[in-house]
Amino acid sequence: MASRTNNNITLSKATILRQKGMVILSLREYKRLCENAVPTYHLEGKEAQKLDWLIRDGMLEYRAGKTVKADSLDEALKIYGRRKSNNS
């Protein structure tokens, strides 16, 4: 005997009003929307070459242990400033 599955979804009216609506999408559609939410940029010429060099240099510094781990940009700049003054 096959088991029976209940496919009903129950949403309270209060929840829908509190959330200002509700959207139900298939997983495939949700993933497609997420992928398209971030814009894609294509650089050419000097801009692309500058970005390639920036990434390459950053990866080299990361592998050499020259990068800073911080919770914010402000904290990173403070740490970087301390490191730079200690090396002088």
C-alpha cells in the first residue's frame, strides 16, 4: 500500500500581513533569481588588465601571509597602520 502525502501549505493571514505578502516559487525559479540578482561586469582593455594585476598581487600577498584579518575596514586600516609603523 502506498503512503499518502499531504501537499497542503497553511499560512496564517496574520503572518502574511505582518510580512507584507508572501511569494511561493519553485526551487529552480528561486535559484535562477538568485543567480541573476548579482550583476555581471565584463571589463576590457586597460581596466581588465589593472583588475587582473590587482587580483594577482592580492593573491601573492595572501599566500605570503601579508594580508590582514579584520571584522571591518576601520579595524583593518588600524592593524595595517600598526604593522607598517612596526616595519619602519
